[in-house]
Amino acid sequence: MKNVLFAILLSFVLIAATDPYTIKRISDKDFRYEFYTIDKDISIKHHKTYFWFKGGLIHKAEGGVSGQLLHGEFKKHYHSNQLAEQGTFKKGLKVGLWKNWFENGSTESTQEYSNGQKHGNFYSYNIEGKMLEKGFYRSGKKQGYWINFTKKDTIRYKKGKVFIPKPKLSKEEKALAKIAKTKKKEELKLQKETEKKLKKAKKEENKKLPKKTKGSISKKEDKVKKDNFFTRLFSKKE
């Protein structure tokens, strides 16, 4: 019986030693990390940031990988054992909800991810739990209204850029703008029609010209050139 138990225990140890999904634990002067990795070839997307493990350290790079991809649950702790960060990786990319905490346990920030990009709501707080900023990301870019509670300011974004809406016009301004737009359209239409007529008139004029006119003129010019040549030639001899 003891031999059987020993064999089972040994098999578990060997599986754990060779299983790529076995949890990894590393630390530095500020934090301790717990995570899982996977060995798998993937198609790299150059605009996305990948996280991998190599040489006892976690690395990251935009559009590049050189080690075991982080895959699965990720935890970062302060040395006091308090959680500092928690989230999920999928083949080296951040996915789902990621949270950060201050060392006293209060939430520092929350951010949603989709396939390695910030996509969803973002919230940040001070150490006392008061909200500092909130907004929304779409495919890694700020979108919609972002509120900064410290500056008491609200900024609207569109595809990552500050969006400034056009000023609202009065009824009279709208009417004048409509007239100006219509006038411009009519001018462009008239210009196109004029160009079309001129082109057509030129084409008709070319049709009316005698077919041999061009050739006749060329022959006459050649004859004049030849006469002038012989005239100069004989005058030199005299």
C-alpha cells in the first residue's frame, strides 16, 4: 500500500514539474507575482502588447514575444501579502477585468480589456477611495465623455482624439449657410457644363476641317524649307 501511495505521489510531482500550466512564483524588491504560462506559437499582432516569462522575469513588448506566454490568472502582491494587481491573460494578452489596489487594500483603478486592448469602462481612485477619473475605451482608444473629478473637467473623445462639436447655428445662420451651399453647387454645375460645351465645340470644329489640310500644310512647309536650302546653297557657290 505504501508503495502504491508513493508511486501516485511521485507521478503527481513529475506531472507538476513538466506541466506548462503549473503556477510560477517570482518576486522583486517591491512585489511578488503568481501566474501561469503556455508554450504555443501564435500569430503576432504588431499593434498589441504581449507579456511573456523568460530568465526568471516577466517581460512585455508591442508586437513581439521571446519566451513563455502568460496565460491564465495573474496576481501581484505587496510583500505584506496584500493584493496589488489581479487579472487574466490569454496567450500573452490581457483580457477581462483588471484591478489594482493600494497597499491599504482600497481600489486604485479598474480597467476592462479585450484581446489585449483596453476596451470598456475605466475608473481610478485616490487612496481614500474617492473617484478621480472615469471614462470609456474602445479598441484601445478613449471614446465618449471622460470626467476628471480633481480638475472638475469633462472632455469628449472620438477614436482617441478630443472631439469638439460644431457650434450650433441660429435659424438665420442655417438659412444663409444653406443658400451658400446651394449657390456653390450651382456654380460647380455651371462650370462643368461650360467645360463640356467647350470640349464639344472644339470636337465639332475639328471635324469640319478638311482631312488633307494638316498634311497639305506640312508638305508646303517642307517645300519652302527645301527651296530656302537650295537658294542658300547656290548663293554660297556664286
